Amino acid sequence: MFPRPIEQYGQGTRVAYNAVLPLALLVWLIPLLAVIWFSIKPGEDFTTGNYWGWPENGFQGITNYMTVFTQSAMPQYLWNSVIITVPTMFGAVALSCMTGFALGVYRFKGNLLIFFMFVAGNFVPFQILMVPVRDLTDQMGLYDTRLGLILFHVAFQTGFCTLFMRNFIRALPRALIEAARVEGISEWRIFWFVVLPLMKPAIAALCVLIFTFIWNDFFWAVVLTQSPESQPVTAGITAFNGQYRAMYHLMSAGSIVAAIPPVAMFFLMQKHFIAGLTLGAVK
Amino acid sequence: MASVTTDTPIHSNDPAPRAKISQQAIAPWLFLLPAFIFFAVYVIIPIFQSFYISAYEWNGLYSPEYRAVAGSEMTDLECTELGNRAARTEGCEPTGENVWTGEYVGFENYRNLWSDPFFWTSLKNNVIWLLLYFLAIPGGLFISLFLNQKVFGMRLYKSLFFFPFVLSQVVVGLVFSWFYLPNEGLLNEVLSWFGGPRTNILGSNDYATYGIIAAGLWPQTAYCMILYLTGLNAVDPEQIEAARLDGAKGPKMLWYVVLPQLWPATFIAIVVTVIGALRSFDLITIMTNGGPGFYNTSVLAFYMYDVALSEFGFRMGYGSAIAVILFLIMMVYIAGFLWKMWRDEKG
């Protein structure tokens, strides 16, 4: 193990380490703690300039959060985010299960070329797609609709998901597939009954990753939507910024609400999330 | 498709049914088809379209097409050439179709870019982003070394250190812009304890870009940290022990024994950091919207968006030209990545 386990050091070092650890975390999370602090302070504090001090009239508890929920378009934005994120997640994962199977199991001419096309497409800057995709979405009558965003996200995320799935399927024991073929099972049934059950960990990992990526997307949200009826929460919060300028207590409560779903997803599915992100970090 | 090699060996004394072979030949294409159509329509074709549009001047609109009214003195061609004026011209009528209004300008957009100071500011900022973003890699390595211990509650510590990566960049941007507030921000509050001058970081031409990059480094460092933590988990303990017996420790051990084993993690950290740096858009939009002044904190990704969907009229052609430049820069890295993948596949 590197560095040397802390137990092998002297008493002094051990105590110091255990003391520095929480301090370091505190410093690391200061920006976040600051928002949480803001979100439970009363609004007057910000007009009187008492930004960081103890609130004069006591803490607000969840009052600011309630205001955000009842007096702004926040619920609508959150709902839009859900409507955009969940179908994208299922769509991209379903498509990439198939592409991953096709590219990971079969050997045919052009296999690597198609695989590289998906990989490269996943890395291109968004801007090279922006004008044509916006135009296409508009032509289909889907500009400023949630469906327009979903369709694009599914297509784009399929690139990343294919990279992931194909490498995962590659690592599965081939003997299983060979055995199934000898039994005369059709290719579709091999996919459905043999390979798919083995892909559960990969599917779980991709679901959490895609959920987070899409929930946090901002660029496409502002390119393809513009009204509160279809904008997800990341874009909505900037509109919010206009509505509640300098009302930091509400803005910070709103930001926290917007951040909760991916954060909850991360903490609930931590193992899968990290397995997904660090795929390839180990040989 | 003729030269498909199937995985199931086909013995001559055990002839596989023809249907079986062709099924194995067709199956991959059927599995690929839906995703391929999606990907082609939304990713592959738009790349080429952007190249095409970059040779045009286009405001993003379509205009109605006109034709000559039967029996009038006008011809279809004349009506078309009149453009929108045909609506007021006797003898022309709309066909009901809309036509693209792009106007061919050749390399004009690229020539204009060359003499556009904002383009160069954006490019310069892109370079700064790229260089400084690399700090996330040693930063992440440092934190991961610090956290790679087995003490009580370490799992929770690790997830909390990773936390910033899960937040959307929009939230990170908002949080940091409050942190930097000229008078009330926490940063200035702390600086004033030490007698430092109060600075308006995001309002300053000199510091704004660095302030935004610092915000971006927060989640990016967390990402690199998690990559290295996973990598450190897989470091071969026997090699470490052997090196320790040979008297290696501290930085020497890190450099000669541990880092080489961490190369896969470092490689991915480089890839995601470069891409993260070149995709920086959200933070700039949220924190400064390109300001202060004209495009002082802009990068190509931001400038492209701002030009193409400008409130003073869309300039899709010019925007596409910027996108093409950004794409070509990114292509260098993509090609490198693919080359490595190709080598790994072969080897």
C-alpha cells in the first residue's frame, strides 16, 4: 500500500492525521457549506449586508425552500428535468446494450471502425453540432420541447455508453456465448437471455452516470429550449437568477434543490457510479 | 459483409445450417442499426453540415419560396431571385415551401476570424484553461495519496471529497460567483482579515478568467482524485514492499514505483481534463457571461454560442467557422486517443 499505512507511523503522526482530515474536508467543502449557510438565512440579512454573520432574526429552517417551491417555476423545472433525464437514460442504455453486444461479440469487417466512430463522436465539442442540431430540431417542430432534448441526448450519449458497454462485454467469458451457439440458440435470444443478465452491473453504472450527466446538462438546455414549460432545472435556475437577483437566500435554496437528485443518486449508487467513472483507470 | 468471420467454428463433417451462418452475419448490423441511425442523424451528419455552413453567411432562418403565377409575365427564376420582395411583386406567389437563406461566402468567415480580436482573446483563454486545468491532475493525485488510508469513516471522507463532481457546473458557477462577490464574498472577507485589498475578481480583466478556472478546478480535481484512488487500489503491494526493502520511500517511491503503475489512471485523467477544459462553457456563462468588457473571459466554446445565437441577429455561418476551429483542435486529442485505443486493441 502506498503511502505507508498510517498505523505504522508514530502516535504523533497518527493524531495529526486524524485531526487534519476533517479540517481538510471542511476547507474543501467551504463553497458548498457557504450555500447551505445562505439557504437557511433570512432575506433581510442580505439587504443589511450581514452575509456571513449569525442571522439576526434566527434561522429560517426550510422556509426559503418552501418559498422556492411555492412561489417560483421551480417545481415545473424539476419536473421537466425528470421528464428529460429518465427517458434519455433508458434510451441511451438500451441502444448501447445492443451496440455493445454487436461490437463486443461479433467479428466483422468495420467493427473497429464503427466502434471508433462512436468513441470519437462522444468527444467532439458540442459547438460543432449546435447549429445543425438546433436547425434539425426546429425543422421537426421540436424546438423548445422536452422531446427535442431527449432525442438529441439519447443520440449523443449513445457514443459514451457504447464505449463503456463494448469494453464490458469484451471482458465477459466468451465460452458462454459459444456454448449457447452450439446449443443452437438464436442470436437475439443469446443477447436477451445470456448476455443481458450478465450486463446488470454495467447497466446500473451507466444509468447513474447518464442520469447525472443529463440532469446537469446546461448547454443543450439553453440551445434547444427557452420556455419554463420545457426547460430543465439547470437552465431554469439562470432564469431564476433574473427573478431573484441578489436574493441569495432563495437562489441558494434553489441551487441546492436542483443539485439534490444527482447527489442522492450518487450516494445511493456510489459503487456503480465510481465503477462507471473509473472504468479503464486500472489495467 | 461478405467476409464475416463467425465465432462458432464450422466443421466440414458437421455442416452448420446456412440460416445459422447468415444469422450471425446479419445480427450485428441489426443490433447496430437503431443506434447508428440516431448517431448519424444527430452527431455524424451535423459535423459535416457545420463545415458546410461555415462557408456561408446564414441568419438561421428560412424564407418562403416564390414562383410565377401561371400566365403572368414573371418567370419562376425571376420570382426566386427577388427573394422576399417577391411577396410584393405582382405575378409571384408563394409555393408553400421554405428555402434556406444561406449565402455562399467561401472562406470569408475564416478570414474574418483572423482579424477578429475577440476570436484571439477566446483562443488565448482556451490555452490558459488548457494549461491551468492540468493542475487538476497533480491536485487529484495529492488528495488521493492523502486519503489512501484505512481509518474510521474513510469511505465517507472519500465520497465527500468527490462530492463537487456530482454538482452541476451551473451550481458550481453560482456558488463560486457568490464566493467572489466584490464586497460581501467570503474570499474578500477572508482576505481582509489578513489586511489584503478587496478585489472584484470576476469584474477584473486580469483575474476573471483565473477565478473561473479555479471554480472549474474544484470538480475536476475531485474527478482526478477518484481516478487515482481507484488506481492506487490496484497498485501491486508486492512491488511496493520489494522497493521498500531496497530503501525506496517518499517521492522516489512515488516517482519510480507507484506512478508508472498509475499510468492508466493518469491517461484517463489527461483525457477528461483536456475535454473538460475545451468544453468550458457553463461556468463562463453563469459567472461572467463572457465579460468583463467584450469577451474578456470568453473561450471558443462560449464565443461560438454567443455569436451564432447573438441577440443582435444570428450569425450561424461565422459561429460554425469558430466551431470548426474548436473541432480541429479537439480532433488532435481525439486522434491521439483513438490511436492509443487502436494500439491496445492490436497488442
